[in-house]
Amino acid sequence: MRTRREVLGDAHVDRAVAATTEFTAPFQDFITRYAWGDLWSGDGVDRPTRSCLTLAILASTGCEEEFSMHVRAAVGNGVTPAEIREVLMHVAVYAGVPKANRAFALAQKVLDEVQTP
């Protein structure tokens, strides 16, 4: 849970926890243990690299809500807008221009929000 909070922020995690139901509780436990406990807490690659990988996968698969959330997390992990742009250029070549085009629009919206004082 510590890593999940460090990457996504307390507000996001608090909303997810508050929205947990009897039906979704096992899934919340699963992602906290495996995505945040094992994967994101591992020492195989650094957090900025994990963020870039996550952005590429989410953009390529069209997971828009998760993508936007992870753009914000990537910035918090030290990924620059220029690096996010490079990730999305790779998405355009390897997953398709329409997916990258949509991801650029979503990323720009988030970048505008996080860069505004």
C-alpha cells in the first residue's frame, strides 16, 4: 500500500479504498499485493522506467482512464513531458497512430493540469 500511495497519491488511493465493496474487495487486495507489492516495489527497474512501460502498455491497449492516472503518476516519478512524448511516439509506430493520437490528447490534458500552479 505504501508504494501504491507513493506512486498514485493518497487522494487517489483513499478514493479507491472508500469505493471498495464486498464484490471488489478481492480485486483491490489482488492489485495491492501483486501490482503494487510485487511489481512496482521490485528493484529490477526504477520507477520512471516502470512508469514509461506502463504508459506504453495502457496507451497501446486503449485503457484511457488508467492511462491518464499514470501520466500524473509518471510526472510524480520524475518522467518529463519530453520522455512521455517519446513513449507515445513509440506507441504510434508499434501500436498504431490512432491509439497514440488519443494518448497524446489525454497526456496533454493531464500535463496542462499538473503544470498549472
